[in-house]
Amino acid sequence: MVKPVPFVLLRAVAMALVTISLLGGLLGGLIRAGTMSPVAAPWQWSAAGWHAALMMPAFFGAVIGIERAVAVRVRWAYLTPLASVLGGLCLLTGHANWASGCFAVAAGVFVAVNALIVRRQSAPHTWMLLGSAIVLCLANIAFGLTGLSEAVLAAWFAFLVLTIAAERLEMSRLMRRHPAANPLLGAVLLALSLSLVGLWANAGWASRLFGLALVVLAVWLGVFDVARRTIHTQGLSRYMAVCLLLGYAWLAVAGVCWWAQAAGGGYRDAALHALGLGFVMSMVMGHAPVILPAVARIKVHYDARFYLPLAVLHASLMVRLFGGHASPQLKAWGAGLNVASLVLFVLTMVTAAISWRRRHTRHS
């Protein structure tokens, strides 16, 4: 069945805007890390200044919004990714006020989408997803009122962490857990929530509590997630488990660095990027071969090539975060390799999709 031209065109425009947000965020990160210098173009300075906003509420807000819209199958849910990418475009063109409005609309719709999911299926993981949506909504509203503060930044990260934790809780729901598992997770979520409230109130203890919550959550995921078992399998399941367990290790590192930064240790870059790259991007690499076919209806052929971008990502993080703490040059080189790993992963997904098509065309 041929889809109507307006829908195909709208999807193409949306994907182009998602790509622009991602490329803008990556370019901004390279400029901030000293890997490259901006030229006179104002949008490049905007990319550097709004790096975090381009990556989280713009890019990830759109990507997760698309995934959730596909799941609920209601047209109005696509307002979340549309408003998210428009917000990113506004940031790049120097219209921060319009961007904050777009982000607020995107997050408001996103809360409604997740409330609909809870109504259809009331379960611990769906309530966690609703909670993460509320955190995103409050963060985006605060961004419009106060700008890019440390509290807003932590809340954006909390949105991503809670979303990932909820999805892993869903995947592991059939496992038998220790009776203390759920109460411990509840305590972690409470601590994370209290830390966000404290950060908005400029409380001195809040950053330490945020870091501690990340460390405990990393331990919880490492102990109770199904990846602990699937690491002993083969193929795609083992690859996903490797991505997940490496991500949990970086989540713990991020929590320790967040605590150290709060104590005046100068670990801000390590805290932010151990979380944003080591944890979040490792989760993306692990889930993409499964989520992309479900969302975009593009099937991929899995093989060992997927380990190459994963290895580059984690090796470059080691260079950036541990070597870069003492050497700005190593930090710049590490950041460049971080971006290279993401580009390599995109190419891997493209070639894996081509491989699948060729194999099935040959056998049809």
C-alpha cells in the first residue's frame, strides 16, 4: 500500500530536522571540547552554547517521542517529536525563547501520551515512564524560565536515566527477583527525585545525593537486569548484554564523578559525558538493532560488525575522561573519537540494513 504523499513528506521533513538537531549537538560538543574551532557562522556558536539542549530535549526528546507515538498509535502523539525538533531548529537559528516554548509543548504532549499508556496498561514500568515524562516537562518549563541551569541539566539527564531504567524494568519483569529489589528501586527513585528538588532549591547536598542515586541505580541494574543472564548467550542477545553492562559501569562512574564534582573535584566533564555517552549512548547502541525495525520498519542483519563502534565509543571515553582530565589535548582527541564512534554506528546500521535486504532478496 502506497502511503499518501503528505505523510511521506512530513516524515522525511521530521527525520531531516532530527538529523539537524543531532548534527548541531555533536558539532557543539566538538567546539566545547576544543576539537574544532567555530567559524564566523552564528549557528555554530549557538550549537556550542546549546549543546546539551540540542542533544537532550531536542534530539532525544524527538527520538523517544517517535518511539512512544508509534506505540500508542494516535496521531496527536507525533506533536512531541515535531515540537522537539522545531525547538532544536529555533536554538540553532538564535530564537531561544521560541525553542523553550516548543520544548514545553513537546513535553506537555509527552506527559499526555504516557498517561494514555498508563491508562491502557498500569504497571511499574509504565508509571516510571510517566514519571520520567513529568520530569522532562518540569525541566523544559524551567529551561524557559531560568535558562540552562545545573538543575535543568540534571533533570534532563534524569529523564533519560528514568526512561532507560523503566524500559529495562519492563524487559526484566518476568525474572524472579529478590524481595528487596522493588523497595530498593523505589528508594533510588525517591532519592533521585529529592535530589532534583534540592538542585532547584540550590541545596548543597543535592548534587551528592544525585550522584549517590546514580551509583545505587547502576548497582541495581547490574544485579537485577536480564543482561546478567543474556551475557552468556550468543548473537544479538549477547551484544545487547555487553552494551547494557558497559553502560551500567559508566552510570556508576558518572555517579562517582557527580559526587566528586559536588565536592569541588573538577570532574564536571567526566560526570556529564560518562552519563551522556558512556551510559545513554551505550544503551542506544544496544537497543537500536531491535527498536529501529519496530519503529522505522527497517530490518537489519546483525553480525560482529556492531562491536566496532561500541569498542571505539568506550575506548574514546577512556581517553577523554581519564586522560582528558589532565590533558586538554587528550580531551579534544577523545571527543573527536566519541563523535567518530557515533558516525561509525550509523554507518553500521545502514550497512546492516543493506545486508538484510540483499540476503532476503537473494533468497526470495
